[in-house]
Amino acid sequence: MRTRLRACRCGREGFASGRRGPLRAVSVLLVAVLLAGLPATAAGWSPFQLSLSPQVQVVGPDTAVHGLRLSLPWGDNAEVNGLELGFYKTPADGVTVQCAGVSAQGEAAGGLGVSAFGNVGGFSGIQVSGVFAVSGWALDEAASIEGVQLAGVFTETGAVSGAQIGGLVACASRVAGLQFGGWTVAADEVRGGQLGGLTSGAARVDGLQLSAAVDLARSLRGVQLSGLTNVAGDMAGGGMQVSAVNVVEKGRGFQLG
């Protein structure tokens, strides 16, 4: 009988300790989260940020985060270096790996940015968006992309140094590198290559302009290749057009078609 009572008591103690295990782990995690914000008052930075909103977060918006920021759903910090995860990423400077639903970038943001829906703002590195990426004309800003900007539907920026790729449409003020759009591309100035699935247009092209149907350039210093029509306003510096119909308003060059 005594042995049976001892066994029952041990069973109850084991069950109680089993329930305390997860609670103890949660308590330790909460204490760690709270302690993560303590260095911010002295050093101006924190290795961790957890936020529900800019008003409800572990450390304040003026505190830099060097480590991990969790925005659930969103938070606010002036600078972040490390890893960012959240539903909506607010603007922040720094070099990070970002995964979010929608990301808004700071003026000096860089690294790798992956958003399920869209990216807003300039970036240095690789920026990938499921639907759209905007950083220039649409925002009336001089934001730029240095690296690669890729969006499933629409991409737009002030200036590109590298590659701009849109599933349907790609727009930029200046391109130094490659601009590609599955349907159409447009730019003020292109130094490199402009490739449009159906049409391509630019005020000035120094390089290659290629599309399946129509190429348009006010000033051409390079090559136009299209399936139907090439139009160049000024080809005084020399160039080449290859299409079924080639039109030059001013200047001379080589035409085939």
C-alpha cells in the first residue's frame, strides 16, 4: 500500500513538472526579450526587437537594431542590420536580409529584400517582389536601385545601376545596365540594354534596344532590333536599325528591313 501511494505521488509530481516545463521556457523567453532592450538606453542599440506596432515594441524607434527584428505585424526603427521578419516592414537604414509582405525601405537600405506583395523605396543589393516594386517616379523621389530590382508585375524606379526586371512593365528615369519588361519598358535614358516583350521606348539609347514589335527612341546611339517597326528621332551619331520598317527623322546609319 505504501509503495502504491509513493508511486501515485511520484506520478503527480512528474505531471506537474511536465506542465511547468513549457511555462518555464516561455518565462525565460519573455525575460530575454525584456532584457534585450536594456542596452538600448546606454549604447543606443539592441540585438533584438519585437513589435506589434510602433507604439508597442520592446525598444523605441530611435534605437538601432543589430541582430533580429520581428515586426508582428509592424514596427519602427531608424536602423536595422541583420535579419528582419514581418508582415509590413517600415523604412529603416542598414544592411539586412528581409522577408515581409510589404517592405518600405530607408534612404540607405541594402542587402536582400524579399516581399510577397511589394517593395517601396530605393535599395542597394537584390530586391524581389511578388507584385510590384516602386522607388522613383511614382513616389516623386530621387530613389535609386543599385543591384537588381525584380517584380512579378510592375517595377519602377528613379535610376537603376544594374538590372531592372518586371514581369509585365519596367519603368525608370535612368538605366545603366539592363532593363527588361515582359510587355513593355520605358526610360528617359538607357546606357546598356533595353528589352521589351512587345514594345520598348526611351528618350535616349546608348546601346541596344530590342522588342518583338516596336522600338522607339528620340536619340539613338546603338542598335534597334524589333519585329515590326523601329523609330529613331535622331541617329546623327550613327547606329543600326533592323526591322520590317525602319524610320529615322534625322541622321544616318545602317538600316536593314
